[in-house]
Amino acid sequence: STVADFVAALPKVELHLHLVGSASLDTVLTLARRHPDGGVPTELDALRRFYTFTDFPHFLDVYRQVNLLVTAADVVTLVTELAADLAARTVRYAEVQVTPVRHRMGGVGYDDLAQALVDGRTLARERHGVELGWVFDADAILGPAGAEETVDFAVGHRPDGTVGIGLGGSELGVSRADFAPAFHRAVAAGLHSLPHAGETVGPGEIWAALTDLGAERIGHGIAAAQDPRLLEYLAAHHIPLEVCPTSNLLTGAAPSLAAHPLPALVAAGVPVTLATDDPGMFQTDLDAEYRLCHDVFGMGIPELAEIARTGARAAFCSDELRTQIL
Ligand code: ADE
Ligand code: ZN
């Protein structure tokens, strides 16, 4: 269709994407067969079953079991495969969330991880024309100590392309506010604050991300639709939300696409960017998310183009690249 062709040719940025969750089924099988004792299925049918989520806690549980990165070479493989997938969707720039503490626990040392990210990023640019930035995210379940270790890595190693600090995992029983000291240290060192908030719990965690963590964008943030004062605040302060409809549907964060708040967020004047979160796990890609906005929410080409521009404005890329995308 006209819309599908428009989306396929549209230069895009992708601002909410997790490295491990981005691995295509093929890439997962390649890495799982490299390390068959890692607990990840090595056959396609079993992997598809493994990637069927019953609810959000189950999704997080599966996500944590996917330890595909054991060596620096695995990291380079995953980054370059991701870059190829992004290039195929005319994504020119992506900010990729990497969870260094998880990879350290899985066996990749911090020096190796930093070097592999630098090497992978160079290959992404040279082979695929895709520019990558890194967001080092803490898994909330590892508590403030895990966040401090994440900041130690981000600030201490600061591999080329380092953009910010993130916070993922569960919001239930772990307040964003608990991570304030780690985030303050990261921000003082010049990193951007890019936490998840308001994905599966109410707007209070988005307020906490803004006031306690100095959030400059919000991962998901869909709960903002429940709080008119928060919508006004996000619009007035130009705080973008990184909205991932397919992710929200498949993890149960949203009850249905029909009930998804994206149109309400846009109507309230909140800057909304579209993203995939974990495209390999959810079997989606950024073009599919744009097409979904047309098919389900009735957005036309001008609205889709505006979403893409919002993303380019919200990206922490060079102004030269931003101008090319805009
Ligand atoms: N890690 C990977 N995907 C995530 C999500 N959607 N929410 C929280 N943590 C995540
Ligand atoms: Zn996420």
C-alpha cells in the first residue's frame, strides 16, 4: 500500500531497543548453538515456544534467562546483526540499551564488553551505514547496587557512542526513586537520563523518574495517559515518550491495541516516538510499528512523518545526522 511504501522509505531513528531482545530468531539460534549449555533453545520451534509470554513477569523471567553473550565475539555478532536489521528498515540511528551487569554475570568482562561495543559500532557504520548510541541500563531487580555498578561501567569505560544511563526490569515494589544516587552520579558525569517508567504501573513512577532521576525521555510512559497534569507537564517540557505498542500488547502492559493510549498521548501534545523494545522477542520491527499506527490508530502519512521527526529531534545523535534524517 501507499502507507507501507512510505514507511519503508522513511528515514527513521529507533530510541528504545534492548540489545539482547533485538536478536532475531536466527541470531539467537546461532548464539545458542555456540553456547548450548546456556539454557536457550537451539531449535526454532522450541525457541518460538520459549518466546511466548504469559504476562509481564514471565516476559522479564524469559528475558533474564537469555544469556547469549559469553564472549566478546558474541557481542560483536549481535551488534552487527542488529545493524543489518536496522538498515533493512531505513533506520539511520538507534540508541541501544545494554545491561553491563548482566553481561558481566554471564561471563563477559567489562574491558571485553567495552571493546566489543566499540568494534561492533564501527562495523555497524562501515558495513550498514547505521549509527549506534549506547544506553547502559540497570536491571531494577538488582537494586541500587546494580545501578551503581552500571554507572561505574558507563563512566569508567565510556565506550565510544555512550549516550546515557537507563533503568529497566520490574517497577513493582522497586521505586524509581531508589536509584536517584546512581542517576545523579551519571548525570553529573554528562550522561543522559533515560529510564523506563509507567510501563506496567501508574503515573507516580513517571513523576519519580522526572523529579528523582532527572529523566530526559521516558521509556514507555504509557501510564501518563491516566494523569492529565502529567500529560500537560510532558507536553510543556518537551519530554518524549518512547512508545512500543507491540511490546505492550505481548507483555500484557496494555490490555489490547484498541485500548492502547498512544493516540491519547499524541492528542495531548506529548512528544511520542515509536520503538520496538525487543524486536526479536516480539517478532516485530520499526516499520511494522509505524504500519500498526496506520492500521489500528488510523494515523495518516503526515502523522507518521511527524512521529519520525519527533524521534529525530529526541535523539542524542550529532546535529549533522539529525539534519540528514529530518
Ligand atoms: N528489558 C527488556 N525489555 C524490557 C521492558 N519492556 N521493560 C523493562 N525491562 C525490559
Ligand atoms: Zn525496554
